[in-house]
Amino acid sequence: MVDKTRKIFNPSGEHRVLVTRELPGARWLEIFEEAGCRVEICSSQEVMSGDEIRSEVGDHCDGVIGQLTEAWNEEIFSALKIAGVKVYSNYAVGYNNVDVEAATSCGIPVGNTPGVLTETTAEMAVTLTLAAARRVIEADKFTRGGKYRGWQPSMFLGKLLYRKTVGVIGAGRIGSVYGKIMVEGFKMDLIYHDIRRNETLEKYISDYSRFLTEHGEKPVACDYAGTADEVLARADVVSLHPVLDNTTFHLINAARLDLMKEDAVLINVSRGQVVDEAALVAHCRDHPSFRTGLDVYEAEPDMAPGLAGLDNAVIVPHIGSATGWTREGMAVLAACNVAAILRGYPAWRKTQNIDPFLGDDPPRAAPGIVNADELSIPYYRGD
Ligand code: DGY
């Protein structure tokens, strides 16, 4: 049952904005105040159902910020349209929980929060990689459990990453940063797959490789793979960073896990449904030297039976973006999306850097509108 308590900010504001959960920081509220918005914040910790969202939106509302845990479907967008909602923003960069087509046919722009999660989420993928490869969680449990009786030559042997091959599936913002950290930090060769080649990433690695050679070190390689299968077969560590859609649902299944090296490491900080979790549990059971690190789950917050009992799995609760800076930045971008559309501002191009929105004087634009083209929203040309 949802707690109906609601916090109201700037009650005399002319535009009514509903936010389905409390967000961190104070800057996002200032942005709404500057835009003349009254902000109603639902303070429940439970995931809101469609009925509850519709009832909170009521008869009149101008803008909404929602969570990735809520399903923003056709029924909700029709209700939003009737209530006069002019813009919806997800408090997330991913928007697989939003039926963008339905929003577009209701004429509602959909916002997301790109840019501020990149390094934070890539760092979590690196954290999981190291924790899984070097068996940190198992060793921590062992030590806390009072089992450490002294140094042993063969205790908790893990996997060396240095000069091995790292695989990235989905070389967008987060996947590229993860790949670069692994190449620069551990001098790994990179093999990546994406639907399109990432020439910027390839050039970066090739320049870095030249730098290594100039300093008397062995070079590193960067290979584009035409298929995910090739990455899985060749890499020692594979990190998943694709967008979740029909083509990437269960991209990692039993057959693809079988392509991987016996002692490979598989990391997922993208979306849980990219992996057939039951197949992964079975694979981890059958291959004790295989390791996985997961931030996301197929049916969050639930996990596949057996996953929590595996020693060769490191599992954390969808905290890839959980740093104060990022979560506050996400709130700022979501607020800028809603406030900008309510003020009739244009959209920021997807390729543009969002940093200016994090300063005191944000551009007069909506930083992340995913259906701007479909709704013919003009693009920002300068203040
Ligand atoms: C997102 O924004 O899509 C992330 O999954 C939140 O951590």
C-alpha cells in the first residue's frame, strides 16, 4: 500500500509538477521555483502502480518526474494527456520502462538524464570486475567469519587482468569509459561489439597504444567484432552495456555463456533482462571458476533462485549510479527537462555535452528529450 503523504514545494507556483519519489539535493527544486512550478513529491518508498500514479496525477497536472521502477505505459500516458501533462521525465538515463511511442502519440515529450551517470556507472562495472576476478566478497566473508589462520600459497586464487582481453558489448558512453579504464589501468586489449563502430573509441585506444610504445611498453589492441558471439569467445572479461530492447533481451543465454572461456568474468550494469538469469545461475554452478558481477536483475528486486547462494557471483542492488554527485545531477537534469518544456524552450542535442546544465545558469533548453524529433521540438541554437 502506498503511503499517501505528499511534500509540497513552492505551493503558489502556477504549474503543477508531480514527482513520484523524493529526489536528492536542493538544486532541482530551485530550478522548478525559477520556472514558477508548484512541486508535489510523493514520499512513499514503495513502487507506485499505474492506478496510484493516475490517482496522484488527478484532473490537472503540467509535468511529471517518474522512476525507472514504474511502468509508464499507454494507459498512463492517455491519463496524463487528459490531465493536461505537457512533459514527462524519467529520473534515469535508461527509459526501457517508458512506452515512448505511446507518449509521442499523446504529444508528450519524454526526458531522460544522460551524461551524469557515465563515469559513475563505469566505475561500478570496474568495481564488480575486480571484486569478481579477485574473489573479494568470498575472501571478506571468510576473514570476517574468523576462518583466516594465516597466509597460504593457494588461498583465494583469482584471475589476473593485466595484459588479458576485455570485451565490451554496447560501446556507448558507459561501455566506452569502462573499456578505456580497463585498457589504461590493466593494459588489456579491447574487443567490442556494437551495432555501429565507435571510431572515437578506436582512435583513443590506438593513440594510447602509441603512447605505450613510445614509453617502451608493449602496445594494446582494439578490435571491433561484428557479433557479440565473437566478443564472448575471445575475451577474458566481458561487460554488458547495451540498451535493452527486443534485440538485446536475453542476449546472454545458455548457448552464449557456453561460448565464453571457462574462467571468464561476466559483468552486467545495464539492464537485468539482457541476461537469462536462470541460465547464468546454472552456468555458474557448472563452472566454478567462471565469475559474474551483477548490479541489475531480470525481475528486480527479485533474483533468480540460487543466485544469492553462489560464491562465484558478486551481487549489488542496482547502485551503478549511486554517488551523491550523480544522483543530484540526475535530479537537476530531470527538473531541467520538465521546466524547459513548460517554458517552451527547445531541446538540447543528444550529442551535446550536458555539463552546462549543472552550473548556476543552465542553458534555456531541455537537456534530454528522447522523442524531440518525433514531436518536431526545435533544437537549441544558443541563448
Ligand atoms: C539509469 O539511469 O538508467 C540507471 O539504471 C540508474 O542507475
